[in-house]
Amino acid sequence: MNLNHHPVLEYLERFPGYPFDPDVDTDFLSELEDDFPNIDLLEQIKAFRWHYDGNPAKHFKSLRPALRRWLANALRFDRQPF
């Protein structure tokens, strides 16, 4: 899959406090798509952001593992935002 101009990457790039790195986040997104094929990643990332008042960086040292846990819990508890 070509990840250039992927909506999730574009969202992460403007996500407040997110340490966006095109190389790291392209690999991260590819891994998330492989590990969570039945989850709407963009909607879950938006839910994650706004659950933490628009700035999860205040709540976590590292956002990538926190986001991965959020997605795992969404899968585990069948928690889709819509």
C-alpha cells in the first residue's frame, strides 16, 4: 500500500504534541494496519485525541505506545467510535 498522502499520516502530522516523523510513522502506520485490519484507524486516532481534551501529549510520555494500547483496547472491548 502506498502511504504517501495517507489520511492517517496527514492527521498525525497536525496532531498537537505528536512527535511526527515521516519515516517512523509510515512504518508505524503500516504495522497498525497489519495488526488492526478491522479497525477504522483514523476514527480511533481522532477519538484518542479528543478523549484527552485534544492534547494527549500532556498525559503520556510516548504517544505511539499509548495509541497502540488504545487500538488494542478498542479491539478487545469492541469499542468503535461510530
